Amino acid sequence: MCRWLAYSGSPLRLHALLFETQNSLINQSLACQRASVATNGDGFGVGWYGTQKKPGLYRDIRPAWNDDNLRSLAEQIESPLFFAHVRASTGTATTRQNCHPFRHDNWLFMHNGRIGGYDKVRRCLEFQIPEALYNERIGTTDSEIIFMLLIGNGLLSDPADAYRKTIADIETAMQAQGVTEPLRLTACATDGERLYAIRYSSDQAAPTLFYAQGQQVQVENGTCAFTEGAGSVLVLSEPLDRSDACWNEVPEGYFLTAIGDRVTLQPVVPAEPISAVA
């Protein structure tokens, strides 16, 4: 399974969270601690917001631990909001177009998990992508389909409802094709100001998801800590160190919204439960 993190708050160098902590995202790309697949070497990507409304994007197919360009960029780029993702493919090709994050106008999206029976439902779900968005799809992953469906279901105006509708669309397609494999996902989207994340599965076995919040994040001796106050939040697949001081686990089946460091959680109820589908 993939690993990812999303940061929003006081401007911070990407290098601090990608390389400097005990369980940094780069270390997770080699040996993550809380996933069934330890190595995430099928590409990586970072997306960040600077002086432009549209975020910057850098993606490559090499393993994250083996890219000197990534390290050099991370040392120099300081951003108040950024995404980073290391990929473990669930079957689609290792190409730059399939690496996360994905971008649409001022939005970024990244995902961990999989749509069960993706090969059986892919065609059906692709037909549900709005025509105006269809040509934006340049990769082959289920992750990018999820992003396109979210946009079509109102992500830009009501993210929580868009997630509910998209989950219902996917589970309905899975049921129609007789898929018994589960839908599992953690995902995060941002408009450059707020973070919208989810932890969900159809079998109560969703990938892990955590968050931390405070005034400012500080990395010292490999440990990540937040100073008291308001302003910054970090949402991520697994803690960046071995300390339990600042990490909060997002419950299974919950949607997270972060505005500044104000984090709210609400249960996810698909718009149309599978049991109600004729």
C-alpha cells in the first residue's frame, strides 16, 4: 500500500517531513511500519503551493529514496501547504502519469488503497466521469478515477458529500459486477486552503490514517513535535516517529476536515448504501 502525508500551516521546508524524522516518508518508502506491503518503490510525487494559485507538481517513477533531484528540491522548497506520496502499485503501470498527487486547477488529490475488482469495474466507472473532465484523465489508476468522480460529484463545493456519493457509485458498480473484494481507501484532497481526508473501507479494514495539530511543527533529533497554539496540521498514513505524544488516529469510516489547525471528524455514510440498491 502507498504512504502519504499532507501538511498545512506555517511555511515549512519539505525536507523536514520527507527526510529528517525517524520514520520520514522517505524511510517509509523503504520500510513502512503500518502496511501489509513494506516497500513503496513504484514512484513518488510532491505537490506544493507557492505564490501561484495553481500548485507546483513534481512526480517521477524512480523510488523516492533514490532521487537526488527530490532531495535537492525538498531542501529548497518552503510551503504553507504541501502533499507528498510514495507509491506501491496495485497492478497498474509504473509511469509518471500514474504517480500521485493528481492536479485539477487549484486542487490536489492523493490516495492509498484500492477498488476491489478494479479490472471488472473500471469501464463502468470511466463512463461515469463527466465528459468535461474525461480528457484530463491521462493515467490508468483507480486513484485518478476516484479523483475525477469526486470532482463530478461536487468536490469543489461540498467535499464531504462528494466522498459519500463517490463511495456509493463505486460500491454500486462493484456489486453490479459481483465483486467480493473490498473497497479500501485513505485519501486527501485540498483546494490550497483546507484539507479534506477520509479513512474508509467496505470490510472495516481501512489503511491507517493519523493527524497531529498545533501552532508549529518542529523536527529535532528525528522526533516530530507541535508547539502549543493554533495554525498547523499534519495528516498522514503513519506517524513520523516512535513517540505517541502528538499523533491521533482517524477512526475507521470517518471524514476529516482541517481548516488551519481546526480538525473536525464526521462519520462517513455512503449516499446510497449497497443494501438499498435493487
